[in-house]
Amino acid sequence: MLQQIRDGLQGQKWLAWILLGAVGLTFIFWGGSSQFDFSGGAKTMAAKVDGVEIPASEATEAWSQMQSRWSQQFNTEIPPEQRVAMQKNILDGLVMRKLIEQRLDDAHFRVSQATVLAQFEKIPQFQGPDGKYDPGTARSVLAQIRKTEHEYFAETRQQLLVNQLQQGIGGSYFLTRAESKRLFDLENEEREVQFLQLAADKFVGTEPIDEAAVKAYYDKNGDRFMTIESVALEFAELRLENLATQIAPTDAELTKMYEENRASYVLDERRRARLIVINIEEGNDAAALKKAEGIVAEAHSGKDFAELAKKYSSDATAAQGGDLDFVHQRDFVGPVGDTLFAMNIGDVSAPVKSGDSYHILKLEEIQAGEAKPFADVRAELDSQYRQEHAADLFGERQEQMQARLEKGTSDIDAIAKDLGLTRGAVPEFLRGGGAEPLGSSVDLQQTVFSDATLNQGKIGGPVALGDDRLVLVKVTAHHKAEVKPLTAVHEEIVGLLKHERGAAAAKAASEAALARLTAGEKLDAIAKAQNVPVEAARFVGRADPSIPAALRTAVFEAPRPTADKPVIRTATLDDGSTAVFVVTNSRVADAGANPAMTVQMNEQLQQRSAQGEVTAYVGEARRKAKIVTNPGVFE
């Protein structure tokens, strides 16, 4: 059961991506559409493509997932002005998926059942402990995301069909040598630019911000100062560690477990020996071997091995007569250990080479392997018993929790009491941010802020918060996002207005600087007048991170300079500051400097051009289709 929970949790995020894969491809390769006929439709229909309806449930599910992702990233609800655009993108994506499905069917694209099954077997979340596809594990993972095997099989088949189309169109495209060179030269173009920046903060001034302006900004931009939607909730928690403490195995149960696993508690054989080590000096192997063989002869003649060790051995045990005490074979991996554990008591070994020395062994005692007494391993058995039975009980309790909820139970206290769950409460659980001790997992967020839990008063869950933790939640109060009072955001608005004022003044200063440059002044003189540094002229590439991105874009959107006519422009940077720049030269980076990079870039150019072919194909299909969408499906 624990393994199924683990696989399910890992699979949910991954499978959610797969299930929206066709929609994702639309945005990655084909883009959204603005050419649809947005007319009304039934609430059961999201759109219609050439007479074929797309169910409303597909759109509302995609919208729910998008809202969850937004709240996870920004800790707020989606602003009203963005909601419409995002909902339109969802409808566009679903329409494009349906359109491609129809094209695939008309063109008789096919994927065999064997191919789909082979794809299943590659999915790590569908594999058992042995690393092979396991149907039971696959069903468990799909159950976690409420998908049937039939639904997922159909979706996988469709995705493979889409891949065929994309690969077929893109794979047949090629670039001529001239086209490839032209695109390569554009990608590798470098421009020589000198610039200065006029920071918005430098032009803020000292004049105070008018209170009327603060109020006007607040009234116009209230959605920028929203509180985060939150709830107060109660929860009931099931932890594996708590279940383990509730299990009390008897001696009879532990004894049975001990007998069934006796092999696991056998002590390995140990041997006690003495050792003499003769180092190989300066690579003179023959001399070291001859010396070792002489020592062996002395031992065989009856001389005391311990005294020989003290006299000849270079090992740290020499002072103790070479005594190794009792050792396992694993303590001496290699020929020394193999020799020792093949000897009889009293034997003296021939010299054994290991590394840069020879070893001579004398076996003195053998301690046979034997089973650990029950008393010595009782605590270990007790812990193992508790863990195994707690895992089974954990799964049973999960099923019982689910069954109680399916019956419509709304009394979380009763469930907690009957199933031994730990009760708790969270006064403020934030959308996107969650709260301790529950955290902010996506599954928990979706459950807490679902319609059933939020508006219908139902108990949500059980939600897995880890391999060993399940919770039920019940919302007791809902605090919708609302505009913060003006007093709470007054200083923030003053700062924003000052920044806007500074940005406008910086823009005006850059326009004045542009006029002076056009009249023939140098950038150095303007920088000195404005008391700002000027960057020395240097060549930059299209992806050079050493200059601001907005400036880099402006540099390469400007016309190429000529030998006698530099290009002078301004650019507004992301922070509201303004840059004034002069482009004086253009060149193409040496393609031969890095041949491997050249090959890789040519491959990327080929792929991008092929994607353009796919875009053209889909655009033509869209142009010929009769498409009707229903924006009201999200209401």
C-alpha cells in the first residue's frame, strides 16, 4: 500500500503533464489562435470543430489545473484581465487538439496496440520493484488521478499519433546550404555597442507625491493590492508512525517471525589468525618473495610464529606477534581473505601477494557461524513487525476513510474518533501558500479550494502528504481575496508613483541625449553631463548576458550600422530605466572556432525551421475548419 501511495504521488504530476500533452504541443509548436468564431453554446459543450463537440468537462478541468498552478507560483488568484486570455488559450488548445485528431483520422494514421503497450512498459511509475512493467502498479497510479486504464490507453495512443504527424512533417523538411548559412550568420551576428544607463531612481526628484494621485492610483489599480484568499480549516490526520505505536506484538508472534527468518540472524564465521607482512622494496619482487619463503620455512621448522612476526613483519600488528584477533572474510577482500578462510587450524600459508607486499598467515582458531539468540534480536523483530503491520493497517484505514466519505459523512470528529486519527486546526491556510503543519502540496491545495470542500461543506481527502501521512480537511471559514485598505498600501503606492515619475524623467532625458548625439556630440560628453558612467564600446552577441536583455533586444532590432553612419537609439529597460546606445559595427562570429558548436547550432536551426513547417500545416487546417467555441463554459 505504501508503495502504491508513493508511485501515485510521483505519477500524478507526471501523468497530469501527459494528459495535457496535446494541448501543450499546441502552444509549444503551433501557438494559440485568434481566428475562432466565439459564439454561444450549451453549458455541456466547450467547443465544436467541424460539427464534432468538445465536452465542457475538458475545459473546466484544464482551467482548474491552471488556477492551481497560478496560485502555487504567485500565491494569488488570477487577475480578471488575464483570466479571459488564459481561458481563451485553453479553448484554443482544445480546439487545436481536436482539429489534429480529425486530421490524423482522415489521413489514416494508426498506432498498434502493441506499440501503446510498449510505451506503457517504459513509464517508470508503472514499474514494479523489479524495474519491470507491473499492471497492478499501473492501475494503482491511474486510480490516484481518477483515470481508467481505457481512458489512459486512448490518450497515449492519441499522443503517439500526434508524434507521428509532427515527426512526419518536420522530418521531411530540409534547409539548403544558402538558407542554412544565412540563418547561421543571423544567429552568430555580433554588434559593437557603447551605451549609458539613466536609472529611474536618479530622476525621482524631491517633490512630494500628491495624496490625490495616491488615491487615484489606488482606485485604478486595486487588484494589485489584493489579500491572499485563505480558509480556516480543521483536519484529521493519519500517520504511519502513530499506527506503529498502537501495535503490540506478542512473544509468540515475534518467535514465529524469528523462526521464519532465522537465516537473516545467522552470525558469519570468524577466524583468528596471525599475520606477517613483507614489503616489496623498490619493486624488487623476487627479493621480497625469497625473504617471505624463508620465513615460511622457519615457521615450518617449528619456530614460534608470533616471534617471527615481531622480528620480520612490517604490519602494525607486529608488536602483538601479528595477532589479527577474530575477523570476518569480508574484512580481507581478495587473495588474503580467500587464503585465510581456506586454511585449517595450525596451517601456515605460503606467501600471498597482495598489492605491494607478501602476506604469511597462520590460522589459530575458528569460530563457526551461528544464529543470534532470540533475545538479542527481539527489539529488531518488534520494530520490523510494527512497521510491516502498520503499513497494512495504514492502507486499511485509508480505504475506510474513503468509504466513509463516499457515504456522505460530514462529521470529521466521528471519523477521527472511529479510525484513531489525530485532530488539528489551521486558522489561516493560504491559497498557494498553505500553512504548517500541513504544508502546501498541489493535491492539498486542490482539495481545500475545490467547490465541494469550499462551498458545499464536504470533507476533503484523504490527501497523501507523504508516503506515511494522510489527512482529511474541512473548511470552517472562507476569506476571499479582497483589496487591502489604502492605509495599508499607502507607502507602497507612494514608492510606485515616485518610480513612475523617475522613469518618465529618465525617458525624457534619454530623448534629449538622443537629439544631442544625432547633432554630433559624443556619448562620453553626455555621460559626463548626466554624471553617469559610460560602457566602453564592445561586441556583443544575441544571447550575451553581459548587457540587460531589453537593451540587447533593442540593439539587434535596430538597423545594421554602416561604415560612415552609426545607429543611435534608446531602450527602456525592465526596471523602468532608460539606456542610450550607439551601434558602430557588425560582424559574424567565426564558425570554425568551435566546430562541435557549429554542428549543434545547425541542427537547432533545422529543428526550428521544421517546426515552422508544422505551424504552417496546422494553420492551413485551422483556416479550412469550421470552429465554434463557448467562452461561457467557464462561468
